[in-house]
Amino acid sequence: MTRALRIAAGVALAAVVCDAASLVVVNPAGSVTVVVAAAGRLTVSGSTPGGAVGPQDYNVIRSGEDIRLEVLPRDSPLDLTVRLPLGFSLEAVTTTGDISVDGMVHLVRLETDTGAIRLKAPLRGIRMTLDATVPPPGFVLPEGRLFRASNIALAGGRSLWRLRDRLPKNAISYGAYRIKTKAPQSVELLPFEPPVGWPLRFHWEATGELQTTLERSKASGSGDDSGVAVAPAANEAESDIVFRSSVRMVNLTLAVTDSEGRPATGLAAGDFHVVEEGVEQRIGPVQAGDAAFNLAILLDMSGSAMLDRAPIRDAARRFVEMARPGDRVAIYALTQGMFQVVSPLSSDREELLAAVDNLPRIAGASPLYDIITLAYAQEIRQLPGERNALIVISDGLDNQVTGQEVPSSVKFKDLTRAAEEMHAIVYPVFLLSGKRFGRGWSKRGIKRMQALADASGGRLFPAESITDLDPVFPLIEAELRSVYTLGYYPDNQDFDGSWRTVEISVDVPDLNVRARPGYYAN
């Protein structure tokens, strides 16, 4: 009969900082199975074919954030299963046991003499070297040219079989795998399939997401992400507007402020005028500026943008505290060249502030345009009927601007094209601290971020640095309260994909209207 044990010491291993935590497992005769989890505690369970299992069978040694688990010699092998929180590094050593790792791990060192090796990992984004004395009789590789195998001659007539990744030198990776083995039963490399809610995405996924965003904008008539909704048929006797069987409504988001930039509240449909291609339109529903918002906060935590993690955390806390009851806030980050969900959309302020306390580390390249694309696609794209804002705190130095390695895969002109169709206003908080690099990078960065804001009907807020945001918060808060959502039924119901200019004005004197300049009639 198999007996299972949840190793008691493992239950208490939750209070670790994932950025720096490491786990070493030494299990000479048994197997080691590791599954990476997005959150939660580090736990280890053990099973054996027979006999009791107790504390006399293992040692747990902890030094700071480094944890070492050693299985002591025993009559029958003890197989271990590890639930490893995202962010840990891992070392697993066995003599005859199998090793299996499923998930994304920063640093992996594995060693087994004769056991099978099975890895499920983001194969396009890992660095790997596997050395074996004897090539494995069973060998499974993914399709494509991601890895190469070779025989290496050693001194004394010996040779080594080596499997290595084929990633370009400047590629963004998550994980470095170093594996040593003598005569493994098999080696199997499989792609990692992130479960629903997985918080990390590679920047190159943005190309597909951008295409999806543009395709959804072309979808017709179902009130989905097309930017156009289907209005029901109306009875001519009940209205002076006669609708055809499928009359489509265009929804536009706009900000209305007075001459000093203060939000203009209390406006109704009768206060607005909409002119499309020179023809005034009939206005439908108008949603006022006090309606709830979905606020997605994107923090640029790449190596170029930020120098100190503490002020980034303080800025994120201020945005959470700025939200009103009914607003939902999401916190995303660009770190290590990847997109990370710190917290999904939530109205729970305590949970959001707790998430802010666990921001990722500052590191990596700056594929900013890719990460903006992914930030929109993560949640807001699925909420076309709601009021959405994407606030981007960055110095704007995408590697397309700087000419450095690892630029965004999304071209900026395509991102601005998509911003014209997004169901969100983009508000860049532009950090002028990028001027320290010289070379005109900051000027190019702010020009592009301004274009992105204009395309979405948003506004750019300059700040000297991440530590100098106090003047910006009240401006953004006022801006959000000045936003209206306005719907109208275009006289021209021939949605042929062409660009249509739209001008919006109000009858109230001394008020300014800011909105995107038009839309694609898809």
C-alpha cells in the first residue's frame, strides 16, 4: 500500500520573496516531480511503496530564502512531488530517479544518472544545455529548429552528447536550464501550456493579439468588440427616427473640460453636436462622467525606465487609492522584457494594495509597444460596452526608439492604428527621466506616446521622474471624471471599412472637447 506524506516543513514555506527564493532537492533513489504554480505556498509531498514515512526520512534546511530538502537513506525509494511558486529557482539531484518539471522557472539545475527527464517549458523562451555521457534511447523534441544536438569530443577519447537551445543571442528568455546526466532512459521536451489566469506572457505574443484586436474591430453588428452596436428596430409611430432592421450605433468616448482643465459635469445629450464627414448626426445615449471605470495601470519596470522599486510601488498605491467605489483597477508590469499581471481587474482595495507590495523586480529590455498591446488584450478588450482607461507609466523608450536589442515585434504605426479602434482611452504618464540617456531618445519617445494618446482620445501627462508624480495624480483624477461616452446612429449605414472623420462640440461656452478624430467604419 502506498503511503503519502505532506512534508510538514513545506507547509510553513510561504513567507518567501519569490524573486530571490530557491529550492534544492536531493533525493538519491526516488523521483522528483515539480509543478510550477502562479501563486500560493511552496509545498512538498512524498510517497513510498511501503513502510511508514516520517521526519526521520528527510531534512529541511533553510538559510534566508534558500531552502534545501534532503531525503535520507531508506529501504524503499521516496518519490517527491513539489508545488513550486512562480519566481523560485530550482535544483534537483537524484541518482536513479526520474525528474519532471512543468512550468516556468528562472533558473533550473537538474542532475540524474539514469532517470528519465521530462520538461514542459516555454521552449521558445528558455536557454538550455543538456549534457549526457550516453545519448538517450528515447528522445522527444518539439517541432521546429529550437534545439540542436551534437557530439563533443573530450580528452582521453571520451565524448559528450549535448543538447542546446538555438535562441538568438539577444532573445528575451525566461529560464536557464542546466542539466547533467549519464545514461538517461529518455529525454522529453514539451511546450508549456499556460493555464487560465497565468500571469506571465512573452512580448512576441503581442503580434497575434494586435491582429485579433484589429480583426475584432472589423466584426460587424453584434455589439461586440467592433465599436459598433446593433440597435433594435423602432416603431415609426413612437419615434421620429425610423430604424432599419439592423441599425448600427457608434460609441465614442470623449473628455470635456473647462478652460482651466477642470472636468465639465452634468452635460446631457442635447448639449452635444456630432458631425461625421461634414454631416450632423442624431445623438443617442450619453453616459456621464461619474460612471464607473475600469482602470488598467501598466508600470514600466524595465531596466531603462526605473531606478528604484519603492517609488514605483508608491505610485501604484496612489492609483489604487484614487479609484472611486465602483471602479475596478488592474495592475500590470513590463519586467524582464515580459508582460506580467500583478493583479487582475478588481474592486477589492485591500487585495490590490497587497498585490502592489509584491511588485516584480526591475530588469530587462523594453519592448514597450508589445506590452501595451498585451495590456489592452488581457482584460479590457473583452469589455467593449464599459468605460475603460489604460494608464501607461513609462519613459517611452521602446527599443525601437533606442535602436537597442529586443525591440517590440509590434510596429508603432500598427499600434496607433489599433488605438484608434480600442475600447479604451490611453493615458501615458511620460517620465522625462529618460533624458539622461541623451541621443534624442526621450524626444522621440514622448512624440510617439503623444501620438498614441491622440489616437485613442487620451491625454499625455509629463512628469520629471517616477518620484515626482504628485502634480500628476489630481490631473488624472479630474481627467477621468471629465469623460463621457456618447452613442449615435450614423446616417451612412454603409460600413465599408473606410475612415470617417468625426467632430464633436458642445453648446456650453468655454468648454473643450477631446476625442479621437474618427473611426474605421467596419
